[in-house]
Amino acid sequence: MTLLLLVAVPLVFGALCLVLPTSPLRMAALVAGAWAHLAVVIRSWPAAEAPANYELVGLDPLGHLFLTLISVLFAATAVYFVGYHRKRLISQRVFQACTLALLSALTALCISQHLGLLWVALESASLAATPLIYFRLGPRALEATWKFLLMNSVGVALALLGIFSVAIATTRHDGVIVLTVADLVRHATRLDPSWLRVGFLLGLVGFGTKMGLAPLHSWKPDAYGEAPPPVAALMAGGVTLGAFAGILRLFQVCSAAGLGAFAGSWLIAFGLLSLATSAVFVVGSVDYRRLLAYTSVEHMGVLVVGVGLGGAGSYAGMLHAMHNMLNKGALFFLAGFLWRLHESNRIRDVRGTLRRSPPAGILLLAALCATCGLPPFGMFFSELGIVLAAAQAGRWWVLGLFVLTLAVVFVGVMTAALPMVFGDPPDAAAVRPEQAPLRPWRRVTMLSAAAVLVALGLGLGACQPPAVREALLRAADSVNRPQAASVAAASVTKVQP
């Protein structure tokens, strides 16, 4: 019953958004749908257990963690959009219905235990997100939408070929092996290792395209730059988690089949390539939303490097996923607030936020420190955990490249963004006529949503509740090989206070 509610609640409220006659009622339906979904998710805690071999859906620790993160982000985004929305853009009915449909599709993805069903849910999420990118109805928005569709269609096709290859790997011996993760893991030693390798590589490239891993990340800066900031937040902190889940499901099977080293090496390679790519494009960036898009490419690389290292690195990857959702949500919320103030995405047009709007300036500075991995924010501990995992495994070249690229990204982000916080605000004569002042209730609504995410990131970084730590450990243990679970449990206290 809980699983049905998780998928159905957003769809019901999305249908209400299509039929309700007035804007306030539709906005109330959006907020109610997102928060009702979060209430059902909270009620489901702590019921996550490993599903049976043939169950198509179920709340295992990994899916339960990702579902909770996605639900929190959607709840904050629904509140934020109350202050952000303007009627002169895309139809409010379409936007809100697609937003709740996206939440439903990502929910279905998180509870999917069958690789085919997971693929269908991820493709449904992509289709629901497409109209949201075309929010401004302009030529650049149309170009970004088509690029998103084209690149993600390639990713979908490759991911499907990967699932087909895993299916072929099940035919090596007599007997039926269902494409559920639990059954594949149970019979992993009976799978054809050659076809399993092919399936993992195709799945890594396919799901990695949707996740935004280099080199198939080119849709990301355009989509994040043209979509409204709350939609970019949902994609950076929500859709990417769904694609990451697809990679992790395949990694679980490979680990059980004794191919963990093979799969981990490819994850590390794609992760370091993503880190290096983001380091190149962050330096000298002139558009702050595209800058955030490249930092998202960086953090996706951090996630897969952590999982590729295994052991404590997997725990650090789960921790990083949680804080990436919080930080990216807050940063894109603040990017939307800055766009409302300045009507520009160019970094040089945004100066002196701390003087022009002190609450926004403080939140922006805190969110930048969080996303760059400064203590006491959680990304400091997740990145430190990956460094320790690399040192523990004796992979010094991975450690060196990881630290070097993080340092370059840190310098690039801070060089571009600190003048936005501390610089001199533009003269009154330089403010264009369309830069109308925000109404107080809009300011409060938009900044409060960002403040909640920043506060959660700071609180969970400085002091992590036992329930949260347990959820992260269980998710990491479900990804690791069984013999690596004790390593993660023993190492966590050295990384997270």
C-alpha cells in the first residue's frame, strides 16, 4: 500500500493541477502534492529491507535513501516556486503537472527492483522533465530542450542495450534468472562474465549520459542554463540521483559476480574524467548558472569515484549524494533569486549581493562554501573520505588527480563567485527597467526554501544523527561486496564527526 501511495500521490495532485480553475488552487495542489509525498516517505521509515528475489518493486536501503533525498528536494522546490513563478511564461498547469509527474517517475525508479522497470521509470522521468526545460519558450530554451532530448535518447538506447546484455548473460546456464537485482545477485556466479562486462559498460555510458558524466555531459550546461532555476535544482539533485541508481544496480550485480575490480576501475576512470572536464570549463566561466552546471559534472564524478574505490569510499559516495542534493538545491534557488534581482545570468552583472540583499548574500556565501567542500559542511567529510579510501587502497595516482582537480575547481568557483557576494553593487542608473523589485512575500518564500537546505547541509555536516548515519551505511553496504561492509562501518567514524 505504501509503494502505491508513493507513486500515486504525485499523479493525483498533478491531475488536480490540470483541472483546477484558479492559479492559487493549482499552486496549493503543487505544494500539497510534494509535501504529501514527503509525509508518506517519512512514514515509511525505517522499513527498508532487501526485497525478495522476484519482487519487481520494493524499498531496499539504497532506493529508500535516494527516494527520501528526492522527496525532500521536491518539497523545498514546491515552496520555492510559489515565490518564483510568473504567469507570463509557460502554462502553470503544464509546469506543475509535469513537476509532479517527474516526482512520480523518480519514485517509481527508486522502488524498482527490476532493471527493465528501472529503465522505463528513468525514461518517463526524462519525458516529464522535457517541458520543464522549455519553460521560457524562446529559441535558446528550444535548443537546450532538443539537446537534452537528443543526448538522453542516446543514453536511453545504450542503457537498454546494457540491460539486454545482462539478460544475455543470464542464459549461460540452464534455469531461469529474472532481471531483478536480488535474483541477479543471488545467481551472479552463473552469469556469463563477458556479457556482464559488456552490459555494465553500456549501462555506465547510458546512465552516465543522463547523470552528466563526461564526455557525454554536453547537454547539461545548456539545460541548466535555460531551464528555470527550480527545475535545474530538481535535475541536479533529483534526476541525477535516479541515473546514479541505475549505475549502482549494475555495479551491485558485477560485485556479486566477482567483477567489482573491473567495474570499479571504469567508475574511477569516468569519475576522474568528469572532474578534469569540470576543472577545465569552470575556470573563466562567465555565466553563473552554467558554472553551477559544471560543478554538477564535478560532483557526479566524485560520486562514481567514491563507489569505484569501494569500502569506505562507497559510504563517502552516499554521503556526497546527500549533500550534493542539499547544496545544488540551495545554489539554484539562490541563482533564481539573483536572476529575479538582475535579470541576467552573467557573472559580471551580479555584484554586491551581500550589500544589496544581506540574507541572500549570506546564504550564497554559505552555499558556495558547502559546494566547494569547506568544513564544517558535509562535502568536506565526503571528499576527505574518498581521499582516505584511495590512500587505504594504495591508489596514489587516483588520490593525486582527485585532489588536484578539486583544487582547480575550488579556485575557479571562488574566483568567479566571490565578487558576486562581496563586490560593489551596480549603480541605480545601470539597473534596467525590467528589473522590478521583488515583493517581500516573494523574497521570504524563495530565500526560506534556500535557507532550509543550507541549514540542513550545515547541521548534517557538523553533527549527523544516528538514523541518518545508519541509512547511509546500509545504502553503502548494499552496494559494496559483503566482505567490504565491515570496512565501511569501521572507517566511517574516522571521516564523519
